Amino acid sequence: MKSTLDTLTGRLRMKQLQLLIALDEHPSLHQAAAAMAMTQSAASKSLQELEGMLEAPLFERSKRGMRPNAFGHCVIRHARQLVADLGAMCEEVAGIRAGSGGRVAIGVIMGAVPEVLVPALAQLREAQPELALEIIEDTSLRLLGLLDDGHLDLVIGRSLVSDEPARYHYHALGDEQVAVVAGHAHPAPRATSMGFADLAGYRWITYAGHMPMHALLQRELDLAGMSFPANTISTSSALVTVAMLQGDPAMVSLLPTGVAAMFVRQKMLRILPVRLQSRQQTFGIVTRRGGALSAAARQLVAILKALPRTARQAAAEV
């Protein structure tokens, strides 16, 4: 193992890592070489050298092109991380040289935005006003893919959705509370509690099948002895959900309670007194195991860990 590491340290070139990434994105060596502005023979020689250094084939060759094998998937994943880390280093150095304080890229699930990300970034911006920030909101699974590829410094989400959660460091922050919501024009319920059966006459706005709240609604309806409605309106956008709820008082949906609370305060939504039976899912800070965080990213992690738990759960009390 040490001899392989010494060989890689002495002979590995960044161009070879970029070629691996190109081969993962293009079906043939010819197309990958063209994307790298290399001749096909030069690309083939570079790949052979890399496979020789690693003492393992990285691709399965066939008439339909080249597909990474188990070794290839592993090396490509680390190649993406190395290339992204080098790019991040260059950006950070340029930022420091320009006096802008660097950059942090954060992935976040929707439910953690109002009560966790927003107050944390307020503190970070006060400490480092010149810091550039990039925020991507998506599902945990998609955000972990961006984290793996080095496009994100950290994720506020869940690591257990990964097939290999041990690849990440995880620090729990709180539970993502979920509420049943309707437009503000929906008549205020007189009852102090409602069940899903009370919503049988309403049309549901649901989320795409890959999103956790789709599965949550399915579980709740199963527990209530109800089938999943056939005439749902499916979206992956909270903005679309809120706009449609506002436009039709006969519609209902699910939203993270912290997100719903923002629109309740603006008199755009109403939270219905429906208590969910499913256990609320925990979310936290996810970082790559073995990865190095910038000083600004480490500061954000420290701020997130120091947030009072009462602040994280404040939306649940609305």
C-alpha cells in the first residue's frame, strides 16, 4: 500500500484525475479525450499509466463504450473530491488576496432553512461580512451527492439516507417538525384537533416521490386507514405549494413547520390542528469524513452547534 501511495504521490497528475471525471461523464474514450482537448492516443496512454500506478483496471471496455467498475467508481469519487478541493483552495486564496474573506457552499433541507440556517448565517455574516456564501436547498440524498463531489462544504440534512452513512461525520441538530397546512382563506377550524379523515374532501398537493414528505404522507394516510388520493397535484417546490394553497381553499398539503410558520405570520397560510403519528426525522450537520473544512466553514459549524435547541424547535410551537 505504501509503495502505491509513493508512486501516486510522485507520478499522479491532475490531468489524469480530470480525464477520469471526463470518462465518467462521456460514454467513450474518444468523447472524453475531445472534452479534455487531448488526442485519443494521449488519453489512452494517460489512463493506462494511472491503472498501472493503481495496479487495477478502472473501466470495463465494451462495444458500447467504457463503464467504471468498482475500482473506477471509487477512484472517480476521490478524483472529484481532489479536483473540487483544489478549486476551492484556489478560490479561497483568491478571496483572501482580494480581501473578500473566502467562500462557503452550504446544502440544506427545506425544513432547516428558517430556524437553523437563517440565524446561523446572520451570525456568520456579522463575524465575516466579506464572506461569499452559496446556498443550495434540496433533498438530503441529492445534497450528499454534491457533498461527495466537493461542490458543497457541508450539508444541513440527514446522512442516513446514504447507502454508506459511515462516509460522513454527523452532528444532530434537531427534529424536522411537519404540519398540515391550507391557504389562509381556508375557514379556521373550530375543533382543537383534526384527523386525516376530516380532510377527505380536500385535494392534496403532494411532493415528488423521491422526497421524504411524500413517504410521510403515505405513512400517515396508511395509519389513518386511508388510501393515497389519486387526484393529487405533485410538485417539488414549496413556492408552488404555497401559491396553489393560497389560490384554492379546498386544497391542503404538508410543509415543515418552520417554513409554514413564516407564511402563517404573513397571513398566507393556516396550520391545521392535525397531529401526525409518525416519528419526526432528525437532521444535523453532515461533512465528509476525512475532508478538511476551511476556517469559515469550521466557524459556521461551531455556530450551528451553539444554536439553542429551543430556537431550532421554535417553529414546532406555532
